[in-house]
Amino acid sequence: MPHVKARFFAKSEAELAAGQKVQEDVYAVEFPFDGEDTLALATFVSGREILLGTHLLRRHRLDIDFVRQTVHVERVQL
């Protein structure tokens, strides 16, 4: 994936498992998703990945089949 042009958006507090709280920087990023450029909020972790909230999938159906080890994402009409 090409590099995203991350723009600082805000500081946020996240609660992890066991009640641990951490401060995170949140960035606005634009990237291609499902055939269109999408603006989303992201936090960065060590490595080359970004974490995106599930709000990104608000117009999609997500099917995860753990037995078959498959994932299917499909845009739905509202």
C-alpha cells in the first residue's frame, strides 16, 4: 500500500484489556477502499500497519467464517 498522508487530528485516550489506559495520537488519513478514496481516523502502531475503526465498514456487510478461514466484505445498499 502506498504511504498515506497522515494529518494530526487529536489526542485520544484508549482503554485496553485489564483496564489499562493509554494516550494515542489520532490522524486523518485518506486511502483507497472499495473503489473510492476514503477519509478515516487512524492510530499508528509499531510496524507498517494502521488501526482503523469499524466505522469504515458502515456501508458493508462483513462475513467471517472461522471454520473455512475466509473473510468476505460486501457493500450493501442502504
